[in-house]
Amino acid sequence: MNRKLIFFCGIFAVLAVTATWHGPMGHGERFATRVESAAQTTLDHFEMTQVTARIERRPLGRYIRLSGQADDFQRMELIRIIGEVPGVAGVRWAPEGFRMPLLIEAWLASIAAFLLGLLLAYLLELHRRASADRRW
């Protein structure tokens, strides 16, 4: 019972720290501003000033929504070009389906890192015990 409680307390702590980092500490908003600025700079570089790039913020995600006037060829190329901006997971012109929020991505990565650390600690403990048995 104790091990399960400790395990779930560890998972809860990881989720709480990740949510705090993402929200109140402002790292999620800084990420969104940086990606949005890079996408808009890319649009300006290609002289597409009539198109604007906005990152999805409700909930905050890694997806850029483009709006403005462009023909079909420009739309396809802008999707490809803006998709190569660091931090962008996808680009779209119109709302389409569910996109995974950035907080969920951060939680999944944090849980994976926690479980990897737990596995490494377990393997280290097994090695320590096996080494202790050989010394006697």
C-alpha cells in the first residue's frame, strides 16, 4: 500500500509542477509568443503581409492558424513553410477537429520522464543489491 501511495504522490507532484511551470510561471505564454513571432517573421520574409499567424490559445497548443487572403497554391506552400518553424506541430486555415493542448503534451512528457527515472532507480537498486550479495 505504501509503494502505491508514494508512486501516485510522485505522479501528482510531477503533474502539479508541470502545470505550475506552464501556467503561473508563464513559460507557456512565452513559448506561444516566441512561436507566433517567428511565424509572423517568416510570413513577412515571404512578403505575405496580408496573412496573419496566430497560435491556438484556448487551450494553448502548438498549432498555428493562418488567416487572410491567399490562393490555393499560396495556402499549401504557407502550410509547408510555417510548419517548419521550430515549435510548430501543425498549421491550418480553418478549424478542424481536436488538437492536443500544450499542457497535455507537457504532462505526458513529464510522466514519461518520471517513469524513466523510476525505472533507472529500480535498476540501480537491483545492481546495488546484487553487488552487496557478492561482497559477503
